[in-house]
Amino acid sequence: EFTPIKTFDDRFNDLMSFKAKYGHCDASQCGEDASLGRWCSVLRVSYRKMQHNQKPTMKLSDAQVQRLSDAGFKWCG
């Protein structure tokens, strides 16, 4: 079955739903939120690479980083 690629906004909305349910943004990489947890992990790795002027796995704009930070996303897992 083909799963469409989710956009940043789709994933961000998923994360906000997760936060509303659990009170935090720390999705696990196992269980029913595994794909969201993997996305969070890729965000953190990409962010670290950007801090060190390396090529990130996922390109993040300053606005996206700010939105995640404002939402309470922890950049170090």
C-alpha cells in the first residue's frame, strides 16, 4: 500500500496532536508513533548537522526550527 509522503506541516500537525495527547513532543521510535518518532530523530540529526555547517538529512528553514522550538520540541533527544 502506498503511503503518500507527508509534508513538514503534516508532520508538525501530527506532532501537535501527539503533544495534546501526551503533554510532550518526545515521540518514541517504537509502537504506534514510530514513524513520528523517526521523523523527530531525523529533525534532531539534521539540526545538529546544520549547527556544524554539514549537509542536513532534512533541510529545515529558520521558521520551521522556530515553530518546533515554540511548540516545546527538544532538539537534543
